[in-house]
Amino acid sequence: MLSTVNEIVESIDVVNSSNGKVIKGRDCFRAFVMRHNRQWDKITNNENTEFNAFNISFFDQYGYEFAHYFRFLFNFFRFIDENEYAQKRHSRVLRSILSDYELILIFYNCNIGPGTNFRPFIEKYALFDNLPVSRLIDLEHLQYYPSSAFGGNSDYVKWESGNT
């Protein structure tokens, strides 16, 4: 199943709208997060838009590019969850192969719409233990998830205690 995750990641491609260049594999997550952040910056410079409404609109428009990835990841965690022997060990291994940008994309996608079905696994398996919180659009977004989703993430602990 880990091989399948990697195959799915390697099969993803995104066209850079500014230069037409095709971005492939894990680099797509960085490009997608950058697109997400740029569009948020454009909107906030021009109007007073609520972030979750923006996020829903953004993923409705572009989420299809990663939908199969999210579905497989969700089902992989569901498989782990249904197999008591596999839970701790396999969830850690799966969590360890996710890049920073994958975690950011999961963070924002799973806070809205159908992505919220993934939340119980995020919380149970501390999926954001390695999330680079400084790369989020706003640290206040950390409140979207309970502390269980962050495990021992030291940046989250600092934020939660008010020391960021």
C-alpha cells in the first residue's frame, strides 16, 4: 500500500498557469499550496472573505487534481484503523512519508466538505505531528483541529501555550 501511495503521488501532474510548465510528483503539492496561498492573498487584498468559504471554493475548483490521492489516503488510514495490530506501527510509517506540503494540503482540505470525513483519523493518529505550522496561512488556523491531531508537534505546543 505504501508503494501505491508513492505511485499515486508520482502520477500527479499540475500545469503551472504562469508558464505552462508541467510539474510532476511530490513537487505538485508545493505548487498547489503556493497557488492556494497566492489566491488567498489576492482575495484578502480586495475583499473581506471568510477563510473557510474561500477554502471550499478553492477545493471545489482545483481539488479534483488531488481527489484520488485524498481518497486513497483516507482508505489507507481506514484500513489501518480496522486492523488493531497495524494501527500504531503502520500509521507512523504512513505519516512519515508525507511531505510538509502534503500535510498542509491535507490540513486545509480536511477542514471542509467531504474532507471532514478524514478528521477522525487525523486526530486519532496525530497526523499533524510533523506539520510545519509556520507555513500555514495563519497560525489561528491551528484552532481548526484539536490538540490530538498534532501529537507532540513542538511548534503547536508553543502556539497553544501562547509562546509563538
